[in-house]
Amino acid sequence: MKKTFLTVVADDTGEVFEHPELLFAGMSGDTVVRPKADELIPLPEGSRLFTIPGAPALGFDPQNGRTTVADRLPKRWGGGRIQAVSTFLTPGFTRTLLPAADYRRQCGTLPLWSYTAVAWCVEEERFYAAAVQVDRNPQWRPEHFDDRELDPLVRQRLAAAPDNRLLEQLARCAIDYHCFAAKNLFFRRWEAPLPVSPACNARCVGCISLQESDCCPASQERLTFVPTVEELCEVAVPHLMEAENAIVSFGQGCEGDPILQAGTVCAAVQAMRRATARGTINFNSNASLPDAVDALADAGIDSIRVSLNSALPARYDAYYRQRGYAFTDVVESLRRARRHGLFTMLNYLVFPGVSDRREEVEALKELVGEIGVDLIQMRNLSLDPTLYLGTMGVAGRGIGMTAMLKELKAFHPRLQYGYFNRTKENFFPAGFETDWPIR
């Protein structure tokens, strides 16, 4: 059955509804496009809708097919002022299109969210999102994180270790910032965070813990101290020993980069492994120091996730604005991680119209082939679209995010896609070469 998708808009009060005379459009980069059939799915449960303040919506006129700007409702609907609407996807889904809006009229720089196009399906009477599922792990669904159950667990854990600064930091992350990983620590399950570094050697345009200007405030405050080995082990060892599907991960949103504290991390990992061989120890990083990767592997980490927004050096530099290291250092770190047998992942910060450009796809295919990357986490880059496109200095559209995913998988069949870190028992699940979320 052919489906009709309408543009979703909101009035000045934030009430969201479909536009009665405007067919849905998305954007690839700065280009308004019609969605392909494999670029839309029913809005995943747990996703949130929000407005793009001041920016009129764009869509297609059903009579002539032309792109139309809509800043007011039709007169028969009251003629009120309207604005574009976006969705913030629940974890595990990668966006395929940006919201179609006149970003020139938005009210200042947008906050650090990943802006995703949303449509209304007339026949099914429900919202659709421009997205594709890349990870089927159900552990990160919002229904598993009930704060009514969390609060007494946090109080109990803090009372048992009142002098542990790291535990106090993670309690704040869980309660104030609603970090799911931090909540996992107190629920004694799954992946838990181990922030360790107040400093960073990059100045990412979209950094969520430290912004140099007031244009787009950071999502949370950065860690202000370096935990001791004892503090790290007091948090990590019980989790590794007791938690279901236990993972502890260095490199979190509330810190700089843990590679700058590699000495402390190595000592802590060695102490953890003396206490228990159970669980998975993961290291999230910009991987700027290859010698540190050697040391971390020798210390006993199981996996590494390396962040990058592009496999092209110039675009990587434009976003990371790094100090004291080069893109070639990151590639060398990846080589060394594979040489040590670490499960090697990319934390790939994706953006429709940039990540799926032909030159980007070719560069990523080459990098994956050279290194032998095991898994790419297709993470939505949270940044104002206008700001990011300007930073990258690109214009035009990409080949399509689903097309990019399919092409990369066809070229490297052993490559896996995902959104979350994995336990070592599940690094290579049965059928991984053919079983993946893109259908």
C-alpha cells in the first residue's frame, strides 16, 4: 500500500501536528530531498519531538511537487505561525535525513542535539522518523531506567563509600544528567562508566562537556579531578564481578579524553584484572597517542572504541581542532590496537549529507580495509546542522545513509554495525557476517 507522508509542524505553544497541505521532505546536507522507502521507519518508542525555534518548515506542494516554505498554517486552519519539528531518536537508531527547515531563520545556534526528520503517515495515523536501526540490543531502552528505583540504590551505594569522589560524580551523572550508563552502575548491570580525565587534547566543535563559547552550551559539566586507582577499582571491581553482562568503560561524556591519563588507567586495569577476570574492560578515546594504546593493551583492556567524524584528515581536523596530535596518529593507534588483538570499533559521528558523500564513503572503505575494523558504531552527531555544514565546508547532498551502509557492508562483509559497546562474549555473534539490522 502506498503511504502518504505529511510534514510535521508545531505552533507557538509547541503543540505538534501534521500540516494538511504539505508533503514531507527531508534534507541531505543543505539539499531538500524526497525520502526513499528505506529511509523511513515508524518513530521508535522513546524518541522525543521538539521544535526548531524560528525556523519555518519545508515540504513539497502536492499539486506541483515544488519545495514550499511554510511559516503559517492555511487560513482554514487559523493561519497561525508555525515552526519546523525534529525528533531526537532513542539509542540504537541512526538518522537518515535532517529536518527540512529554513535554518537561516532559526533563533540562534541550536543546542547539542541530533536533529532528525520526522513525518506523519496518513494511512497509519502515526509518526515516522528518517532513521534506520543499527543495533538490536534492548538493554538501553528507556523503560529499563526507572528513577523511582534508582534513587535508593544511589543513596545506598554512596553511604557505603562516602569518600569516593568518582562514585559521587557518577551519582550526579545518574540523577542530574540522566546518563543511562551511570544509572547502570547503581543498578549493578550492563555497561558502567569510569570517567578519569578532566583534560582533553582536542577542542571538538560539538563537545558535550566543554564549550569555549555560549553559542551551544555543553550538556553537562566536565570531571574536575583524576580519580585514584583505588577509587576506580572500588567502583569497577564489584561491577565486573557481579553485574549481568558486565562492561566498564573509560572515556565518557562527562570528561576529556582518558588517553591523557593512560598511566592511571593502566594501573587501574591491572589492579582490576588481579581482582577478577570476569567482565569486559573497554576504552573509549580519540586514540591520539599510539604508545598509550600499546600500554593499555598490555595492561589488559579488551576493546577500544575510537571516535572520528570523518576518514578524511581535513574534515577530521576541522571538527576535532586537536592540539599536539594528527589524524595519522589516530590511524596508527588503530593499527596497533588490531596488532594487539583488541576488538576495534569506530565511534563514527555521522551526519546525513556529509558522512554519505562519495569521497567520505571511499575514504572510510579504505580505512576499514587497511585496519580491519571490527565494528562501526553509527552514532548521530549532535550539532546544529548549519554550524556543522559550515565547519565542514561542504554543500550539496550525499548518496543516502542507507545506501552508504549497504555499500560499506558489501565491500567489507565482516564489518559489523552497532550503537553500543559489547561484552567480549558477544564481539562476534553467530551469523554476524550476514545478519545486520539493514533490511
